[in-house]
Amino acid sequence: MAEIANDMVSGACCSQCGVYFAKAHGYPVLCAACWADAPTADRAAMGVQLAREPEL
């Protein structure tokens, strides 16, 4: 379980749903689907950004 948590913190996968990306971002991110579903206030409170790398 710790590996998944580390992947979420490093931006290797979406911080909400866990979908993986082609390359880690180096910071927490949300995939496009989770980004669209999250209210703007929640995005800021979670401290995440929209993923730039393609999903696997």
C-alpha cells in the first residue's frame, strides 16, 4: 500500500482514482476525468494540479 501512496505523492498516478501516467510529474496531480469532477475549491484545498503526461 505504501507504494501506491508514494506514486500518488510523486505524480506517477492520479491522487484520486489511481490511474497511472506515462511519466511521473514530481508532484501530486489529478487525471483529466478527476479534474473535471472536482469542484474548483476542492482542487485548491487538495493542492494538486492537472496532469500533463498521458495516461496509461
